[in-house]
Amino acid sequence: MKTFKRGWGAAVLLFILVPVMMFAAAWFVKLTGLSSQVSGPLQDGIVLLGAWTYNRFFAKVPIHWGHVHHLGDQLRLAVPALILVGLLATAKLVQLFQTPFQPLMIFYLCYVILIGLTEEFVFRGVLIPLLARSLPGKTLTVIILDSALFGGLHLINTTQISWTYVLPQILFAMALGTFFAGLYVSTNNLMLPIILHAVTDVSLITQLINHPTNWNNFNISTSASMAVSAFYFIILVIAILVVKNQVRGITIQTELKS
């Protein structure tokens, strides 16, 4: 029972608390009449603070924020994720640079960084060691479960976005999550997936600038959704194969050093 509470139980509880905190923040924004622009940053800020508190006083897993030892090896391990993120982000970065500057862009840039920080802290920093407590020695299984939970969290987007957009989004999140999890486990450097995650989300800046409250652009046809989903599923399989090689022989640290 103790192992369950410190492993599976703690992981499931954290996974439940994340959307609860997000909906609570959204409810607070609506109740107080705050601008919808602050809803997203407030949600992520509350989740980050809540997850940090959860880990500090309950989960108590080690968080490896980063180090410069063997930086060359770390960057080599980051190449697969860098390639995928680079291919996905290049067109969006060009679009961003072509958009006339607005002071609001700085606010949204900070928001994008906060998203990467929050989601990587929760799903890679805290959740992976919690799952590893119940699955000792099964590093790849832990990573796949962690990425499945990360992808599954995006189901809450169906409250605002069509399922045809959310389905490929889930598979995309699972593929990226697998790369990011493998990178974190193999390098003990959470800053690498945080940075890559933020770069991946850079497209949100132009979306929020041009259509801050319109979700209609997040809607695609069923046939397009199936095609994109199939493509992302292939990327997910590739990610699992790449990460399997990256984490071979690595044991995930689950306890704080005394």
C-alpha cells in the first residue's frame, strides 16, 4: 500500500489535480471578470505552483533542472527531438517574424515559455519518477505511460475545440512527449525539453495575436484529421524506437538524496 501511495497512487492523483487546477483557474477568471488573455497564463501558473507544492510536500521526487557536464553528449542525444521540433517550428517562426511587432507578443512569448516550463515540470520532472517507483527497471514502459498521460490530458481541449483537431493533437503530444521524456531521462537536464517545448508552441503567439478568442481555426475535416493522425502515429512509433536506444541501461532516480 505504501508503494502504491508513493508510486501509482501519487501519479494518478497528480494527473487528476492538473485539470482540476486548470478548470479552477478558468472559473476564477470568469468569476472575477478578468481578461480572457490572462486565463491561459493563470492556469499554467497555478498548475506549476500546485505541482511544485505537491512535489515539495508529498511526492518528494528529485528534479534535475540541468547541468553543463558532458554538454556535447546531451546535445547529441537531443538531435532527434531537435530535428522534429525544427521541422515543425520553422514555418511558424517565419510567420512570426513576418508579423508586425506588437507589445502583446512579449506577453505571449512569456506565456509560451511558461507552458513549456509547467508541462515539462509536471510530466517529465515529477510524473516520470512517480511512475518509476511502481515500475522499477522498466524505463521505456515508464516513458510510454508518461507520454500517454501527457497526450490524454489534451482531451480537455474538446471543451473548446473539435475532436478532429484534438485527435492528432493527442498523438502529436505523445510523440513529442516521448522524445522529451527520453531526453530528460538520458541527460538529467530538464531545461532541454523545456526549451524545445517552448519552441514547439511558438505558433501560439501568432494564433493568439490574430485570433485571441476565436477557436474556429482549430477545426479540420475528418479526412484531414485521420491523415494527420496517421502521420503522427508513425512519428510516435519512431520516437519510441529512438528513445528505447537512448535509455537502454538507465535507471530513473526516484528518491531524493539524503
